[in-house]
Amino acid sequence: MEEDTDYRIRFSSLCFFNDHIGFHGTIKSSPSDFIVIEIDEQGQLVNKTINEPIFKISEIQPEPNNFPKKTKLDLQNLSFEDGRNQEVNTLVKYTDGDQNHLSGSEKEDTISDGTSKCEEKADVLSSFLDEKTHELLNNFACDIKEKWLSETELIGLPLEFSIGRILDKNQRASLHSAIRQKFPFLITVGKNSEIVVKPNLEYKELCHLVSEEEAFNFFKYLDAKKENSKFTFKPDANKDHRKAVHHFVNKKFGNLVETKSFSEMNCSTGNPNVVITVRFREKAHRRGKRPLPECREGNVIYTAFTLRKENLEMFEAIGFLAIKLGVIPSDFSYAGLKDKKAITYQAMVVRKVTPERLKNIEKEIEKKRMNVFNIRSVDDSLRLGQLKGNHFDIVIRNLKKQINDSANLRERIMEAIENVKKKGFVNYYGPQRFGKGRKVHTDQIGLALLKNEMMKAIKLFLT
């Protein structure tokens, strides 16, 4: 309390920055009462429509097929004989190609291709393994699966199965892939020229966190190693459970993949669900080595646009856009954060999305109180702080004079405007900076920051 009192005495003069008596009013009664427009580095308001043509569809280069997209095939209602529908479904749970613009016949071709891939894996096993070895492998896999599904330990079962020696290197590689794709709950190990099959204990561990179907699909995705593809777990409202899934994936495979959480709308309830998306990390190139053409920075697509949102938290808006475009939130860059309870305009850049594809989701995002315009191709992403400032249009309602003020209210308002024009105003560190509901003096934190007393500011905020 002593420090608080001392602070009030030393800085009470800030309350009398000028001799203006002031007035009372209410701000942010509705989002439209608070309009925030970003000012770019050229000093232009980003809500102004650019006069020159934004883009011409004929000039847009086709996107590389290995960019991740949103659309997924739904094969749940297709029927296959001999119980093969589950195998086909698992081949298409992750996406690595754009099907937003496919015709009906093209989509059917894609489904057929998925079936042929499934059969192709079985054919590889049949072509390289004799009938007896193939049957023994199937029996080994079934025994492992049955034990795990019955929640019993692998007591009494052989812990590994040998395929035998395969001298040809390419044949061994094909067999490793075929076995792991057909049986994701197994792993293969090479011993000289011998292939040994073992239970995948990490698969079982993941089954304690997610459904068996999700674990099956995840390990198929992981083994396929398709660059720029992604895998999405089912929506999960439990934050602690999501944290456990993040921890598992990053601990076991963090050098290979990265995980992100973001919101997607639940159409039945209208509430956002949170999903975990996994994506392969970008390959780092060794110094002195020339990167592959598709990995060069010049080939990465960057699309700039102005985002208008209303009464929407910025990261929720980015999460929704990411779902619609089939990318992850970290593919978006921006110059600064914007308020939720407001109508805001800000510049953004998204990687791996063409202007045409962004244009195609305009109608969908309008339902979420968002609009995109000034869509154009650029050479790089944005950085935080890459702006000159923000322009505010603020509506103040319920205007009242101070008690015992005999002056006209309009005069007081005009006087306040002139004071701000001539003298400016003291920067305000309020709930927007540090949140509400904490028993902490935001003014003290702001003062510590201004005085560059960072440790004090952190302690005040946390305690």
C-alpha cells in the first residue's frame, strides 16, 4: 500500500495534464461505434480500394499441387465388399491437393485413384512375399490388433516377425512402405537386408489419447511423408486433452512435424470447435547446397489483402480463414493486432494461397462478419510493426456534463477536441493491454514499461 500511495502522490499531476474540465460519455456501445483503420507504411488507409486492377485470373500461375488445401473427400457413405471401405477411408483423411475446383467427374477419378492406391499396396505385398509369408504377416498383425483392442498386454505373442532377407534395395523400400501403410499399428526395422516387423508401441500410446481411427489415419499420414500435406484430428473442446495430444506428437515426432490449434465453426451449434492440425516441417537446406526449385523462396506464393472484421477476435478470424483456405494460422502475417468489439480494417498476407483462391471464399466468410478486398500478389509476408499507425472513428454516446459545470455541453466537447489537437494526450495502459478481472493497477504496469523497468512490470502483471 505504501508504494501505491507514493505513486499517487508523485504522479497525481498527470490527472491535470490541462485545465479542461471534461465531460462524461460511453464508448463501444456497439462494434460500429469503434472503427479502427490501419495506416500502412506509405501513410494510406488500408480500407481504401486500390485503383489499379488487383489481379487478372489469366495471369495467375497455377498453384503447385503439393500445397495443402481444405477440401477432404468423404467416403463414409461408399460401400465396398470384404470390409475394404475402412482401408480406403484412411487413405484420404489428410489432404495434399486442391479439389475445390474439381468437376464431379474429376472428383470421382480422385476417389478411384484412392482405391487403386490401396490395392497397389496390397499388390506390392503379394508380388514380393510368397503366399505363406503373406499369410503369416496378416496373422501376426491380426493377433497384435486383437490384443490391443481387448486392452490386454502382448503376453504369449511373438514380439516381432521376420519377412526374411530382401537383397534388392528398392524392393525393401517398397515393402517397408507397403507394410506400414497397410498396418499403421506395426513398424518395420531393417537388419542388414532383413525386414523385421514389430508392434508400434507409439500407436498404442496415441490410442489412449484419441480414437483408434484417428491413430490409424495419423500414422498412415506420418509414414506417407507427403511434403506440404496436413493431418487434422477431430474437434476437441477439452483444453487439457488437446495439450496432451500436442505434447505427445511434439515429443515423439517434433523434429518431423509441427502442431497447431485453431477454431472451426460447429454448424449445428454455431459455436467454434478447436482442432489440432499437424503439418510436416519445412526442410532446412544445408549451407552451400542449392535448394530444390520448388523450395526456393521465389516460388512461394504470397497474397496480400485487406481484412474487414466486425465484433470478431483477430485470431478467431485467422483460424476461420485458415480452415476455408486449407492452411494453418501461422501462414498468415499481419502488422498489428486489432480490437474485437469494433469494426476493423487491417492489411494481411497469406502464404501458399493464390489471389484467385482467396477471392473464391468471399461469400463464405461474409457469414462470419468478415470481408476481404484489395487482393493481390506480393513478394513477401508482413512483419509486426510494419505500419504507421491506426486511424480511429469513435462514437461517444450518453454525453453528460460534469456536476456543477455551467458551460454548454457542446462547448466542452469542442474544447476537448481542440485540446487533443494542440496538446495530445497521455498514452493509456488499460484493460486492452493487460485484460480485465485481475486485481492489478494497469497504470502502474504502463508506467513501469515506459520507464523500461521490465522486471517490475512482469511482477506487477503476474502477482
